Amino acid sequence: MTFSAPQLEQQGYHIFRETFPANVTRAMQAECDRLTSGASGAVSIKKKDAAFAARNVLAASEELRSILGESFYVACIKDILQADAFAVRGIVFDKPFRANWFVPWHQDLTIAIKERRAIVGFENWTVKAGIPHARPPAAILSRMITLRIHLDNTITSNGALQIIPGSHRNGIVSPSEIPDYVRRGSRVCEVGAGGAMLMRPLLLHSSRASDTSVHRRVLHIEFSCDELPEPLEWKWRVPL
Ligand SMILES: O=C(O)CCC(=O)C(=O)O
């Protein structure tokens, strides 16, 4: 096992050497394609009629829950977040030729919540795919962890994630500070099919559009161990 918790805390990310067996990766690819094409329960996100993502994939897929629940990666997350960790959001991202996209440098600052209520510390309410989202206090974000499972070889040319090591350690970064962080140096996270990485949602990250027609499917799952203050509730709270 290659995982080291102190390194994750220092750098804000970890790329595993372990991978899923090829047959399990193929099963996840097929399941994620089914969800991205709008299988019941998942919300397919499209651009010009081509789907490039699906939300709500964990709640919609017993198969993914079962593969992940038995995986080495989730055992690691339970260890980091302590036994009562649960998944709070699951998204599949692809960068298909007809619906390519990029994202500028940012931190993941919002969580999905069942119902909007005015609670101190929960700000910037928005609605994504019909679901209320808000920015919670930084303490909640700083304890969360994201698992990204790569279903294709993900390299610079098909839009691999770029990150700024250590940028998660100062809480929420204001947009005017981002150029300084970028000058300190970024890294491209190339990961093979069936491989995975962990990252803290407060780690600054971005990704370029794909230059190829090769799939770049990533199953992105966010975990927490915090209950929200009443009456707020996580929109999804999937034990794995
Ligand atoms: O998958 C990617 O390339 C980026 C996704 C992203 O920025 C995000 O999850 O916030």
C-alpha cells in the first residue's frame, strides 16, 4: 500500500499506485456510460445534445456502490475520516469531442443540501440540476475528501486535472490571490485507467479542454464525516 496520510495533509492530494482490475474498470465504464446517457435516477448534463457529465450517480447505481464499498480506496477514506464517513455527492465527468470543456483554477466550495434554510455560515446559495447548493463553513470543507477514479488513461492531452500542491492549507482563497498560487507551480495529475487519486476539495485545481477524441471519464465522489447543523441535511448521504 502506497498511501501516506501525512503526505495527503501536506500536499492536499495523493495518486495511488494501486488500480482496479481491468474487468472491474470495464464494468464501471459501462455503468458510467449508462448513467451519463440519462439512466433513471441520474441527471445527465449536456452541451449541444452531447452528454459530458452525470450527477447523482451513487444514489442511482447499486453496482457502483457495491464496487466502491469493497474497494481499497474507500477503506483508506474511512481510515482518514474515521468510520462514519459517507459519500455526499457522486458525479461522472467526460470530455467528449462534441461537448468538450475546461475549468479555470478554483476550489470546490459548494455542497448539495436537501432544502434551503437560512443558517449562519451557509452562504452563496445556488441551484444546480434542480438541487440547492451552498458554501458551508470552511471547517466542513477542510475535513471533506474527494476520490477521483479514472476510467480511461488520463493525460495532459485529454484534459487531466491540474493542481497546486499545498494550496488547500489556507482555507478559502480569494479569487485575487489565485495568480500568486499559480506562480508557485502546478502539477498535472496523469492517472491510468482503473487508477485513482484523493484530493482535498480546498486544493486549487483546473483542467484544460481535451485535444483528442479519446474519452476522459472520471468518477468523482466527495466524502464527509460531518453532520450539518439542523435543520439542514445533506442531499445525499450514502454509506459505503
Ligand atoms: O474533472 C475535471 O477535470 C475537473 C472537475 C472539477 O473541476 C471539479 O470537480 O470541480
